[in-house]
Amino acid sequence: MGNRYAFLEKQRRDRYFVPFAKTGPKFEQIESLRPQIEYDMSQLRISYDKWVIEQWEKQRTPKNTAIIDAAIARYPKGYCREISQGVLNGMLRPENHLGYPELKASGIPIKKVFGIHSKRYFQNALQIGHLYVDPANNTVDKTKSPIEITHIDESPLEQISSYDQVIPVVESYWHLGVYPNIYFPLISFVCPVIVCAEGEARFLTTPIGHVSTFETQKDYAMARQFIFDSAYSAKRLPQQTLDGMCAGLTQAAEKLLKKTEDAEYFELLRESVKPKEPEQSKTKFEQILAERAEGTTSWDALLFHIGTQFGRELCEMND
């Protein structure tokens, strides 16, 4: 795997559960600490919630009172990432004297994890040894308990390894239309999925970043299958929506072109944002796969760089 993929592989590993022995002194240590962990999670969550409300109150003015009230009323819905990170920060802050830095230093994994919860929605949570700890358990359903703790083997979190897992959740949870990236073959290896809402199209990047390193090892089989041989393959963006996406990509390309003096890469960037007809895209996709297999071009590095550059500029999480 090339150097450009190293950080992506690390990101994927960082969001997965780390194997942890189900027996032995460290397992027993975490089991004995479980009541304390439950208490700490509850207190840290209360503290974080209080801090969030305080930040909003500091921004309150006579003109934005309704907006602030609405934000406070909606909280904590949609805040799983922020809450999980805030609780983790509190756990590992030495001045809090909670003992978690020492546990982590002893080799016990204390980290964030990410996946699909109960096949329904994306969720950020924590791993502490063999425990799945969700300090943001009520960020989809506010009636649920704020904290959920169970053994990893019994956790509702499914780790992401394929587009088939991700796409139904994108449709049902994020309420986005899903389309194959049949238009931009040079970008499609890393960004095979386009999502659309209210006439605006973006590349889906956040949840499928976890799939990308598998793809390099499997000759992009999942991307190829989704684009050309899936139930979504025949879907097409409305022309006006595609035109808007092309305009956004052209603008992004102009920014990127100013940063490169490599003539070959310059031409690839220009080519990347020109939309292709479906058959042209498939031909280009297969051509790249063939050249990659022959080793005539360092396609993995190029595809990764092009895909991540445009994915970053035009992704579903950008406002």
C-alpha cells in the first residue's frame, strides 16, 4: 500500500474496535471498574451537556433568542460525534484525576469507534478495553438513556466494510438520494457514490472512507460493482443538478490547478471534472484498472489524491 494510503488505513483502524482478550488480569481490571466507568460516563456527559448549553447562552442576543431556544430544545439530537469526543477528552484530561490516562498507558484501549448502530444510523462511540461505551446514546432518540455500556461482542455497533452497509443508512437516516458516480471516472474510484438533496449533489465521503483501503486490495471491485452493476447503476442525476455539480467541481479544480506545476497531474485534474457518458466512464474505468494491473502508471496514488482532493472540496459534510 502506497504512502498516500497509509493515513487512510490508520484512520480506518482508529475507528475500529481493537481486539482485547476476554480473560486475564486486564479484562478482570476493567470488569471490576465497570461501576466506576458507568458513574464517570454519566458525570462527564452531564458536564459536557452543561458546557454546550453555556456556549449557546453566551451567544444569545435579543435577535437570535428563537434560534438559541430551538438549538437547546433539539439538543442532543445529531451530536454523537461531538459528545463522544468531549467525553473522551474529559476522561483523558490528567487534571480530572479519573485514572484513564494510566489505564491507556498500561495498554488498555481507550478510543473512539465509528459504525452503524442497529442497521439504522451512523454512530460514534468509545471502546474501553472489552467494553462498548456510548456516551451519546440518546442523540437519535432523546427518550433513550444517555449512556449505554455493554461488552463489545454484544454491542449494536456494526463496523463498516462495504458500500452495501452504508447506502441504506444514507437513504433512510440522512434522507439523501443515492446515485452512482457514472460521470467522473477519475474521481469514482475513491468517490463512487453521489448523494443528492434539494437539487444539490455531493460526493459521499464520510462513512465510505472506511471502505477505501479494502478497495485498493480488491482492485476496486466494490466501487466497480456499485457504479456499473448494482440496483443504483441506472439512476441518473437530473441535468440541472449535474450542471451544478460540474460547476462546483470546475471551481474546485481551478483552486487545485494553481497549486501544481506537474504537467501530467495538471492534465489529469482538468480531465477529472469533465463529465462523461456512461459507456465512456466504464471504458475509462476499465482502462485504468488494466494499466494499474500492468504497473504502467502509479494509479493508486493518483486516484487516491484526485479522489480525496475533490471529495474534500465537494463532500456531503461541507456546507
